[in-house]
Amino acid sequence: MKLYIPLLATTVAFVAACNDPTPSAATTETTSAAQQIGGGTTVTLSKEDRQFMTDAALGGMYEVMLGQEVQRKATSPDVREFAATMVRDHGRANDELKQLAARKGFEIPRQLDEEHRQDITDIMNLSGPELDKEYIGKMVDDHEMDVQKFRDASQEAKDPDIRGWAGRTLRTLEGHLAMAKQLKERLGE
């Protein structure tokens, strides 16, 4: 019984210190540079990691929303199939990113920004083979940029979970880029 008394005293002192309403300078600095998550766990995300997650969320939503529209309007069965792949794969990556962001206490965008919405509108104002070619050309350009961003994040992100997610997602994006380039050739671009 004597062994438990010092442990109990230490635990009581720790709980009391945690409930102290006047934060120390070190606590204030940590809290301002980090996000508090339920249960008191603190996760610090670098500015670059937060920007990567934000960009990835916007890009993923864009791919899904544009893919849904193109599935309905494309004339080429291959383009419709590619769009369905974008919806499926980016939808899954979006779900993984939401879970990762929640674990890190970081809120990612839930709606597209104006630039992405306008891009969808512009593409969807086209029709026939013109729409098919524009969409696939956009997917090649978009995935070239995404592959580079995800490659960089898989190597340089400060947070190991973000690095891991970027690396796993990178393989899928590289596959999308290869498919889009082949499809662009078939469409005569």
C-alpha cells in the first residue's frame, strides 16, 4: 500500500497542474503553434503541411465534382470511364484525407473555391468531342502538377502521417497521369 501513496500524490499533482487556468509561457507558445485535439493531445503541423492538406482537399473535391459532371456529358465511353475512375479514386483519397486531418485537428476545406468552380463551369459549357478533349487535357495538366506536389510532400512533409499518405496517394496519381496521357493521344490531342 505504501508504494501507491507516492504514485497517487504524483497523479493528483499532475491533474491539478493540468487544470490550472493560468498557462505558462511554454504552454502558450505550444498552443499558439499547434492545434488542440480532444483529450488534450497537441499536434503541430507546419505551415507547408497545412497548405499541402488544403491544396490536396481542394484538388480532390475538384476531381470528384468534375468527374461526376463529365460522366454524364462526355461523348467518348473511354472519357466517361476515366471520369468514373477519378470519382472513385479521388473520393477514396478525399475520405482518407478527411480522417487524417481530423486526427491532426486540422480543418480542411469542405467546399470548392471560386477558381475550381469556375473551371468546372467552363469545361461543362463545352460539348461533344471538344468537351472530351478539354477534360482530358485538363486532367493531364492537373495530374502533372499533383504528381510533383505529392512527390514533394511524400519526401518533405514534416508530419510522418502526411508523408505516408502523400506517398501512398502518389502511386494512384501517377497511374491517373499515365491513363490521361494515353487517352489524350487516342483523342488526337
